[in-house]
Amino acid sequence: MVAAQILTAGTRIVLTYRSTDHWATIDEDGGIILTATGGTPYGRVDEAGAVARGTKTCQGMNEWHIEDATGVRISLRTLRDRAVASGAL
């Protein structure tokens, strides 16, 4: 989604697991850098989500969200689906 400019480098995303928010930043290559790990890039949202949650698996597209200007959280899957519907992807 970075290549299609749906997300840009520096975009912060959040995953909430067991009432705890886990924040990450999208890097220039579309990788995910978890705030808690301070720099390890993960190539897939599923992998970053599993690390953040401390679980073996994670459906990252459903669990990671952006937060819009009003504080509403939108899943990466919803963002992707909207981009597909509009022809951007």
C-alpha cells in the first residue's frame, strides 16, 4: 500500500491486544517498525502483529489500524478494500 501511496512512510499504526495499544510506524519500504522494539523492521503486518501480541500468528490486516484525524480507527484491511473499490489498487 506504500507503493500505491495508500499509506506513506511515517504513518503510525496501532494494534490493540488485551486492552493494550501497540504502536508501530510504516517505513519507506513498507516495513513495520514496532515502537516497543525500537527499530527492528518486519516485512509483514502479520509478523509484526504476532510479535506485538506475543503469539504465533496474527491476522495483521484486520488487527492493525490507522487512526484518522478524529481518532477513529480504520483497519488496514478496510483501507485496502476501499483502495481496491476506488481503483487505486
